Amino acid sequence: MGQYPKHRVVFCYPDTIHLRLLAERFPEVAFAFHQELEPALADAAGCTAFISQGKLVTKAVAARLFAAPRLGWIQLGSAGTDQLEGVVPPPRIRMTRAGGVLDVVVAEHALGLVLALYRRIPDAVRIQAQGRWAVPAGRLETVEGKRATILGLGDIGRALATRLLAMGASVTGVRRSAAGMPGVTVRPPADLDAILPDTDILLGVLPGGAETRGIIGARALGLLPAHAILVNVGRGTSLDQAALAAALHGGRLAGAALDVAEPEPLPEGHPLFACPHLLLTAQVGGRDASQPARFARLVEANLARFIAGEPLLHQFA
């Protein structure tokens, strides 16, 4: 076996008991756990697998990992892979994403943002802070009967569509692929101009990248009816934030909620902080107490497949 065991897995990921338990499940595998990127990369020279928070694996980091002679698998802790757009690993290396880990929590967060806007929860919180018992000004709405358009009908988009359908909304999904989903009308991006005027709730669940950058811009926002709301939980780059601010200040949009922005974190004094009818959450959509356990289950399943030489789950490169 030489200097290294047959399988050695290096983690650059927040330490959890769930990941530590993998050592009991795979006693034949050597594990190394790191919190910081540089020590993990320094330790990766002899590893066969590298598991990391997705945001840390940039194109430059991937190039360094590709030079590790024994590496055969890179697992990201994120569902999105846009930071690696155009990256082609050597044939011996497979790259996987955290598909299925974030679907439910991000979908629930997006739905929570819709409900917060429709039920005017931010206004109610402000009224409470003032020590008053009062009904928020403006219309209170329900999801039932609304026409929702989801930009991006991947894992998270489908989870969101399921929940909107259960609440009585009609759902249109916009995606490049024609793959359908029961109860959802699927249309291509070329139809967006025709869809938006009949949209009550526009939901962005898009990945980043050149194709989606600025897709929710001044034109798209201008096509929405004035009573519509926007929720974005995909990537901040898909939204023209200046156009959104103009629409909100001009009363051309009823409200918006963003869990993502460009840049992140938003700097102090950013114009979005002063927008009316805007709810901001600091990319907490993918966070919940059960996420570490779900990610560990995915790593366990893929590690077993990797050792056995089988296809990996959620491989993207």
C-alpha cells in the first residue's frame, strides 16, 4: 500500500459528530478533518477523496486539487456548482454536488418569505416593536389561487412547486429542459415575456453563471403586474438589484424578499437596505439543524459507491 492507505478522505468542512461517525462505518478508510482551506489542501496530496464546503472550491482550488495524484473524487457541500462553470476535471476525478441535501429547507424558506410578504409579517413586527396593537396597512393575501412562476425547476424548484401546489397555487416552471412535473406547466426561458404579465408570485431558484446573470432585470420586472411579489433564493447574480430597487421605490412591485444578494455580505449603506416592502435574509435558506445529518448521509452513500467503483450520486463533472 506504500505511504498511504488505499483510501484517504480529507474534509474541509465544519466538524460535526455526523461526519466523525463515518470512521466507524468505514474503518478501512483514513479520515482527516480540517476547518480551514489551506491546511486541508496541504493535507490533500495523498488523498483519494476531498470533501468541502462548496463555496471554498473555486476554479483555482480545483486546479490545485486536480494535481493530487491519487485524487478520484471531490464532493461539494453545496447544491450549486456555478463557481466551477467550465471546469473539466481529469478523467480519473469525479465531482459531485450536495443534491437532495438543501431541497426541503430552501423550498420552505422561500415559501416562508412568500407568506411573510402576503401576511405583512415585517410590518406586524415593526408595529409590535412600537408597543401597538394594530392591523398592518395594505392588502393581506393568501397563496391559494395565485399564479406562481418558478425560474429554475431543479431539485429545489420542484420541492417548492410541490408546496405551492399543496397550498392551492397554480405553478409554471421555467427551465431549459422539457422534463415535466405533475401539476406544473413547464415552459422554456424564451416564453418568459409571455408568462410574466400573468404572474402573481415570481420565484428565483436559478443557479449562477453567464446564462442566468441579470435575467430578472428591468424588462422582466416591468412585465410583472404591480400586485406581484418577487422572492429570490437562487443566486444574487440572477437579479438586477438596481432595477428591483427602482421598481419598489416606484410602486411598480408589491414587495420582494431576497435570501441572496450580490455581493454578499451587502455592505453597510447599500441601497437595498432602504427599499420599501423588501425583506432581506442573509442566505439562511439552506440552514437548519438537520442539514449536517443529511449531508453526512449523502457522503456516506457516495463514499460507499466510490470504494465499490460504482456511479456516484449527483455527479456533475
